[in-house]
Amino acid sequence: MTDEHDASNSALYLSEYLLEINEGAGFLASLNDEDRARVRRNGMRTTIGKGDGLFFQGDPNTGIWIVESGRIRTFYAGPSGREITLAYWSPGHFVGGPEVFGRGRHVWSADSLEETELLFLSGSSIRTLVREVPDVAISIIEGLIAKAKCYSALLQMLGTRSVFERLRQLLVILADTHGRHENGDIIIDRSITYEQVASMVGATRQWVTQSLDKLQTEGVLNVSRKEIIIHHLERLEE
């Protein structure tokens, strides 16, 4: 498994600032070969299947998981059972914070979008590593900074943008991080469902369907079973 980050396989969350979406993805890549090997010796490789839970709200926090391949969703479930997706994390990112030393309890949950390979580092292993390998401590801090920016950006979007504005911004982010340019259009493969979009923007699946139909009627985009084709990105950015 390579430790190099693939820029085309970006994390995904609501944010005003596109350039910061994938900060914190180089947890292992930023280390030299010797330190990287040391981290791996202290970790445990694990694989979970599509839809499997990694950890849940209220569970004891035991450490962090570095995503090696696949994608992990972090989400919060309210007392009513309604969920809001916080982010989708791609290879190179870690999940399981903010308590990286294995204390306290998880304040949100995580599951997998597809079969996902992870490297688990226990809280005690991380504590030893940050004492003995300064660059590991720096990588942990940089990763936590990226997470703080992510959740701060999400709060700003939820607090200051209407749900339709959040949907438009999510489409802009998808175009930037997952889109490809063809004949003046931007094509996004449908790797995310309407239900997942709804959970990210704080809406229902029915509302997402109606809103995308409206944008389609206005000629902004077209939606098929496999793709979203954006014809006028500038209309979404207004």
C-alpha cells in the first residue's frame, strides 16, 4: 500500500474554501521512510466491508484509524435518529479524533462507503510515538488542525447558508474535487446518492430530488443514473 496521496481522491465536506478541502491527508506521507516504518510496526491493519460501522457515538475511544484505501464517513445522529454527515474521508486522512490518546468517548460515529483498508494506532502507541518521534507529533497536530477547520466550516455553512445554497455549494465542491472537464461541461460520476447528499446538506431525499430537478429544468445541469453533468458552474457559484 502506497503512502502517497492521490489528489483526485479527495475528502468531501461542506466548506466555503475549496483549497482547504484535502488538508491533513498526508499523515504518513510527511514522514521519512524510517519513521513511517516505525508507525506501521506500531499499528494493526484491518479491513471493513461496505456499510460496516467503524465506531459509534458513546463508544470508548481507543485510538485512531488511518485510511489506506476506500472511504470513511463520519456522522452525528440526534436523539430522534436523524443523521447529519460531517465528512467523507479519503486515503491519507485519519479518523477517530479528537481524543487521539484513547481517552473519553466518541462524540460521533463512522462507517464505510466501500470496502476500506485501515491502519489502527492505539492511544498508548500514539502517546509513545509522539514522545519519541517529533514528526509524528507534528503530523497528528496538522491532522487535528485540518479536522477543526472541517467542522468549523460545516458549522458556518449550516448557520449562515440556506439549504438550497448548501446544495449548490456541495455541487461546486464535487465539481472541483471529483469532476472532469469534457466539451465545456463538468462531469461528476454518481458515486454519492441522493440520500447521502441530503444527509450532508441537512435536507430530505425528496427535497434533494426536487431541487436537482429544478436545476435541470433551468438548464444548469443534467442528472442521469451514472453522472451529474454541470453545464453552467457559474450559476451554482452565484
